[in-house]
Amino acid sequence: MHSRIHSGEKPYKCHVCEKTFSLISHLDRHMRVHTGDKPYKCSLCNKSFNQSSHLQLHKRTVHSKRRPYDCPHCGKLFKINSDLNRHVRIHTGAKPYSCRHCSQRFTRPDQLKTHLLKSHNEGTWLPCNICQKKFSENSNLKQHLLRHEGVKPYVCSRCPKRFYLVYELKRHRLVHSDYKQFCCGLCSKDFKHKRCVVQHFKKCSAKLR
């Protein structure tokens, strides 16, 4: 099994989409994409997942209040390390994802994927079967479909408001909290909303010129 890491051998093939895998366990996990099987259920909200790692990530991002990862530039706190790494690029300007066809670079992989579709016709658009709007990511299409269905699965624990997406609920929670998660990197003033700190940062920068 280890030697396949070096040889690239993938003897296990999905009979639905013909994608290949080096381990039978990876094929078994992949098959849940086609069967829709979601054996891992959250004990707090009954949401189900097809992988145990997705369940653990869900618990950390939705149900936990711990934010162990802090930005060295502005002190903003994050629940998962990948969110911190993505945020730090705001300060550093890093764009690690480059287009193979042109000189364009991007901060996130989904931005690159959309660029390849729009500019180079590489990849496959995922259309909504109701309004025909196109998406580059399946997760974005699923979120979009919730709006057609009128499903708002995320409920505020402090008031009756419901939301389509978890980030909408997180943004709403600031109404009930004094927590200010956005910090100006120039004067260290704190803000509840990103748009406010962006506006303030521009004013601070202008004063220092």
C-alpha cells in the first residue's frame, strides 16, 4: 500500500464515474458521493456527513466557541487553521494559486477555478436546474438551491431569525454580542463588521500619507 504513494498506482476504480484510488477505503468513502449515504450524524443539530472529518470540522466551526488560532498581524481569532492562513493573505498580499495559461494569480483555489472556466473554458460549469445560474463549485450550487427551496437550516439561539448559510448566522450573532472580531492593523481599533474596519483602514492610511 505504501509503495503506491511512489508508483502512483491506483487499482481501485469507481464504477460510476471511473475515478481511481490507491486504497479500497478511499474508494468506499468516495462511493458515498454517489449513494448519498451520510453515516456520521451531529449529536447537536442532527446534520449528517459522509466523512467523519467533515463532522469534526462541522462541530468545531458551528458548535464550538473556541478560537485557538490568532492572526499575528491584527490579532483576529479563528476556529480552524485554514481560515487563519486564508486571512493572513489579506495582510501579506500572497496569491499562491497561479493560472497555467496566463499570468493571473489568486488568493483562493475557487477563484482560480472560476477564472479557468470564464477565461480559458477549462472545466465544467454546474448549472442550477431552476434558474440556470452557473457555479464553479458544487458547494456553492447547493447553497444556492437552498434559496429556491426556501430552506433556512441555521437558527439563531438568541432570537427567532433563521438563515440560509452558516456565515449569515455568524454575521447576525454580532447583533447580540459585544465581540469585535475585526481589528485595524494601523491603530488597533476594534470593529464588529468587516466593512467598517475596511472603511476605517482607508481613512487611517490616508492620514499617514
